[in-house]
Amino acid sequence: MHRSLYAKPETFDLIRRLAFETNTTAQALYREGLLLMLQKRGHAQGKSSEDI
């Protein structure tokens, strides 16, 4: 399923730069962020970013 994410262009630029600097993808960073948010709220115990 595809969903859009709205953020400032500067935020997307930073995410792309971080992805390049850490040899990963922007998509992987989005999933990492979603996992952290879900874990903080008690909804992703035992899951990894690949499960998100």
C-alpha cells in the first residue's frame, strides 16, 4: 500500500543526505522512524523496521 508523507523540502533533503551518508535508503529511514514511534507508544514490541 502506498501513502504520501508531507514534510518540508528541507526535511526530505536531510533524509536523502542521511541515507547517502549511512549507505541506506530514505525508505529504510522512514521505516526506522515509524518503528521508533510505534515502540514509544507500546505497539511494536519484538518487531524490527523490516516488519513495519
